[in-house]
Amino acid sequence: MMNKQVLPFPADFMWGTSTSSYQIEGAANEGGRVPSVWDTFSRVPGKVVDGDHGDIACDHYHRYPEDIALIQKLGFKHYRFSIAWPRIITAPGVINEEGLAFYERLLDEVEQAGLIPMVTMYHWDLPQWIEDKGGWTNRAVLEQFREYASVVMERFGSRVGWWNTINEPYCASILGYGTGDHAPGHQNWYEAFTAAHHLLLSHGIAMELHREKGLSSQIGITLNMEYVDPASDAPQDVAAAARRDGFLNRWFAEPIFHGRYPQDMVEWYGDQAQGMDFVHEGDLERIHQPGDFLGINYYARSVIKAASDHSLLQAEQVLFTEPVTDMGWEIHPDSLYRLLTRVQRDFTQGLPILITENGAAMKDELEHGVVKDESRRQYIQDHLVACHRFIQEGGQLHGYYLWSFLDNFEWAFGYSKRFGIVYVDYTTQERTPKESAKWISKVIQANSLEISETEAVSNVETR
Ligand code: PNW
């Protein structure tokens, strides 16, 4: 008989699953919604695989009662979703009551299912009318965001247990305005740094509003973070890895937790950041508000080699390291443990951390009503072992939200990548829980992981 090891989680551990508005809602032209930057960007030929867009997506806008019932049935206690800004503020100063009514109905459903909502204010669907005025690069966006955040907090403030201000300011700025991989698809580093600054400031603005309104709910931001390893001990690789960490992790975490941008990176960017002239007096104090928790989205580690091509912003090269998910992202659960340890030491200290996203894209196939996604189950299990180890050592990790509840619109990859624990047939909109979903249900039910000794051992190795 194989020996089993049981890894219990804390009694109040927050088991959740995550989605975002543009990725699942559909109903792009209903309920008074106006276009977002993703509606526009997905129409530009070549930007999204197969020319996919979110017009219908998972049709969650119409099927939310069924979806919430399924989340409940699977045993989750928490549900993280986002509000679509273009459903709420449809033109300067115009509040769309129909949009608010939709989220009211959704929250009713969530509450009736006994689920605790975490609501993300911004998960990348900027109204196109704001982008037309420069979007995140125009400081005027701060006033627009203030109005939007104020409206949703005023309306839902008391019902939302957990507010999440901004999802991944890195992706929204760097991929949106720097590399151009995401909407609005600009390629200008100065714009990217400016956008990042305004996204961070928006977090600060939401924090202030939350306090002014005297809300009792919890509030925090979500950062996507990677653990970065140099490809070798060579000084140039070590330096390149430090830059990658500076670019991806520290550029966002340091202003929030220490009220400053990392000086080494400011110097490295030099002209690209144009003397950081977008930083006004008082801005950093405003950003320097961690709130009640830090949300971390963790998917992979990156292994970095120095590049000879100095035209690259960080003069670095991200190596392709096996094994990988269908995204080509390295599966390295131990780096989640290392990342949590590092983030707690350097940034959060005692503040609660929540994994607001973790999961894997895999090539799933639906056969006779069953989706056998053993590699996803294994991915989730291994990452939960890493979480458990961190908690065991006194780490302040309070919850874990799986990305994602449903297969959905995976941004530049459209519907070609499946992250769900529930399979979506995009023709019939039928939902089928995958084997991983059935497994996680049991884990939540037991509030513990049961793993074989061999699996437990293979998880402790590093690098
Ligand atoms: C996150 N990258 O996005 C998002 O929060 C989700 O909306 C998304 O579906 C999920 O992770 C899976 O991709 C990311 O290129 C997108 O480094 C791209 C990157 C990181 C995170």
C-alpha cells in the first residue's frame, strides 16, 4: 500500500476561483455597455489568435445564475470576478443604471449561494472613449477612475467582502503600451511607464475613497509576480535576472510597499522614462498604501540570460525551460514557495497574502462528457503543496483562488487556450466540470490535501 501524507489547511483558509468580465461575460452590445479597448484591439487583424473577440465569450452575462450555482456546487467559498467599467460609465459623467443593475443581480446570486465575493475594479477593459483621450497615459484618467471607483463602491461597498483595485498593473501597462501584445497595442516605453504610474495611482485613489466612505470590507491590489533565476552564475546573467525582477516585480511592489521606485531600474531605463516626469509631488505617498492584503497571480518562474541585443529594454533573454503548460510557461511549483517567502520578507511582512490567480492552460478534450486533465490536477496539487509549506512555516497566506473557473477568452490567444477547471463548449455554451474540478472539490471539502509520499518528496527539491 502506498503511504499517504495529509496536508491540512488552516480552518479559515479562503478557497476561491477567479474570472474577469471581458473574458467571460459576452453581451458586448447589451445592457447599455459601450466598447472597451479589447473590443477595438481584437478587431485589429493579427492581434488575437483566429480573430477571436469577447462578443459572446462564455455568455456569462445571461448564464450567471447557472454559473454561480456551479461554483457553489463545486464547494468553493469565495468567488473573484471583475466589474466591466464600460458597463458602468458609458460617456463622460454618464452612469449606466442597467450596468449597475447587472452586478446587483450577480451579487444577489453570489450571496444566495453563500459565496463571498472579491470584486476587481479593473481587469483591463478600459472604456474605449477613455482610450480615445490617451487612456492610461493621460493623467486625466485618474479623475475618470475616481468617478468609476466611487460609483461602484458607493453602490456595492457594503456587500463586497473583498475589493481588488487593479489586476496586474504590469500587464495593463507594459503589455498594453510597451510591447503592444495587449490592448490598446501601443509600442512606446515612455507611454508604458506613464500608464504604469497612473495605474498605481488609481490603486491609491481607490484606497482613499474606500477610507472616505468608511467601508468595512477589505481592499488590496493584485500583482502578477514571477520568481526569477539567472541562467548561470555568470555576473551578466545574474545582472540580467535582477533587471527582470526589477522590471516585473519591484517596479510595482516597491512603490506600493515602500513608497519609491527602485533606483537601479530608474537609472537603467534612463531616457526611456524621460526623467520620470510623470511622477508629480505627492504621488508616491498616494501609491504607498498596501491596504489589507496583497493579491499575487503566480503562474511560472523565468530563467534569464543576458542578451547581446541592447535594444531590448532589459537586455535579457527569457529562456524556454521545460516542463511547460500550453502557454509555454514553465511549471515550477517550488518557485511559488520561494516567491511567497521573498515577497513576505521584502514587502508584505505581516500583511495577508492571497493567491488571487494560479492555474494552467492545457490541451483539454471533451470525450463522452469527461475531460481528463490530469496534468492540470497535478499542477494545482503541486502549487498547493508549495502554499502549504509556506503556511506551515508561519507564512501569512490566507487564501487561494484558482484561475480559472471557466475556459474563457485568453486575451491575445483568444479561445485557443483553456485555463478552466470547467470546460466550455463554445457552440452550445455547455459547461462540463473537468476531472480537476471534481478533485479540487474534495480538497476543499476535506480542507486538506492527500498526497502520496513520492509526490511529497519530489516537491521539496529546488531549482
Ligand atoms: C493573467 N504574461 O494574465 C490575467 O490576470 C488573466 O486575465 C489571464 O487569463 C491569466 O493570467 C492567464 O494568462 C496574464 O504574458 C497574461 O506574462 C499574460 C502574462 C501574465 C499574466
